[in-house]
Amino acid sequence: MDVTAQILDTVRRFVDREVIPVASRYEHADEYPHPLVDRMKELGLFGATISPDYGGLGLDYSTYAMIVEELCRGWMSLSGVLNTHLMFAYVLSHHGTQAQRERYLPAMARGEHRAGFCLTEPHAGSDTQAIKTTAVRQGDHYVVNGSKMFITNAQTATVFSLVAKTDPKAEPRHRGISLFAAEKGPGLVVGRHMEKLGYRGIETCEVNFEEYRLPADALIGGEEGIGLKQALSGLEVGRINIAARAVGVARAAFEDAIRYSQERSTFGKAICEHQAIQLKLAEMGTKIEAARLLVRQAANMKDRGERCDLEAGMAKLFASEMCQEVTLEAMRILGGYGYVKEFRVERYYRDAPLMIIGEGTNEIQRLVIARGLLQRYKI
């Protein structure tokens, strides 16, 4: 058995034995699963894609996508613990200074430093260049003021990749945006915990910066005005994660539905023998496999160091829409049982919309895809 197969087998056993039996309890209580996160730390998952030079596992993104799928088969919220963490690790690895990499990556690989991603603001989501949070240089430090919204891991993170404006008057606007490594400290205030439809058990909060002081060497790469480009490169990793999540949730819903269809009988035979159910199962299984292949294509391109914003966008778009369809079909197959909390399908259905919205709405993905296609087929 090769290393990839061993890791996936370990994660699969972790999900089957430790996650699935308790996920519904944590999710319904909206309780952070500290024991499960500690086990993920022991398994080395916080360092999944971090280079062995810094103590990580050094896995490629193809393997990482398969790990995310397996985790989400058990409980989608667990993948959120890793997503912004490994997005920041990618940004540090490719854009950070050597000192920044040495400061953060070993501790991140051990799970001692946990990373969040501060981009979205109350008035700026899809329009990232409209952010208002400012970082003003004053001698050997920056003073940050502003608010960020929908920040996953806000309570447990120890460091945030912070997108802020260092030159609010810059034109074009993206040239005034910079990226920082912002550690928790005075002036960084984690605000209200946001109640969510799904994706429960993992905190999502408002984060406020009030005269928060950052040392000048917290500027990623040591250069102002390139932060948006740096952040967007990390979002490619995030979109592969989101697409893989969607495959995992859809797979869980499909597996519950196809099992139930063989156990439930109506009119003298198992419902899987009814053609109406068979048509649903065929569509569900085919769409899941198609989404998985799109995820693997995007991950393979990322592994080769190629730009994959188009392919990652396609994977995220198709997989998330597919997940919403498949979870609803699973609920229909289970009938009334699919609508009650005693069964897991209602959780899958509530989790599915996050993938449509997260890491760039699907409306934005369509625009990104269209621009990429027009560029590729330019006449």
C-alpha cells in the first residue's frame, strides 16, 4: 500500500469509527468538536499540504482533495477547520518571506498555530476590492481598523491572513490592497458568533480591528499592493476544498439513500426495485462521479504549479450545485424519515447551500469561468 493509500485508509477509519457516531450530536448542539479536532492534529492533518521541510506531510492537492471528501462524508464542518488554515499555509509557502515561513509553518503543521482568513466585510463580499479595513503605516508598525464578517475558526485561530487597504486612494483599487499575518492580540476582537442553517459546530464570527498594531514584518512578502493577488492564489486552494466538500456530502447522502432504498419496502418489494427510485439513483451517482473528476482535474493542475482558477471555479460550481440536488433527492428517497433529525440526510441538505455561497458565490464563479473561457478561446 503506497503512502497516499495509507493516509486515505487512516482518514477513512477515523471517519467511520470516530466521526460518524458523534457528528449529529455535535452538529445539533452547535458544539465545537474539540476531541475530533485533537485527533485531526494527531493524524497530522493540520500539516497535510505543508512541506516536510517545515514538519508537514507534504501531500499534493490531489490527495488533500480526497482527504476532504472523506472527512465530509462523515461531517462537513470538520473540513472547515482545515480550509482557511491550509489556504494561509499555501500563501506563506508561495508568497511569504523566509522568516515568515520559519515563524509560522512549523507551528501550523503541528496544529499549535491555527489560521483563519479575514477577507469578507459586512458590506463587501463578492466585491473584494470594496473592503474598507485599513492598515496605516506608522514607523515600524501598521495600525489596523475595520471589521471582518463570516470568519471561520475565529475563536480557535491564533493567526489570521488579513486583507486590508494600505492605500485607499489607489487606482486601480487592487493596487492598494495588502496581505498580513495578524496574530491575536490587543485590538483584535472576536465578536458575535453567528447562528447558521448548517455548517454547525464550527464557529463563524465577526472579527473587529480597533487600533490593532501589526509589526511591519507581518506584511506578507514584505511588499504592499499585491495582497489581493496573494489572497486569490489561496482561494484556488479554498475552491478545491469546497468542491471536494460538496462531493463528500453528496456521497454521504447518496450512500444513505441507496442503503435505505434496499431496506425499505413498498407494495411488496424494496423501493430500489421501483423504476422511479432507480432513475434518481442513476442521476445521483453519475453527477457525483462527474464532480469528483472535475475536482481531481483542478487539483492535478494545482499540483503541477499551473494556474487553475478556471478549473477550480468549474469544479466548485458544478460540485456545489450537484450537492444541493443530490441531498434533496436523498431526502425524497427517504420520504418523511429524510426530514427528521433522527436521520442524517436533513443535515446534508442543510450543509449543501454553504458550498454554493462559500469561497465565492456561484454567480461569481460563472463570471470567472466565462472570463476564463473567453480568454482561452480569444479570436
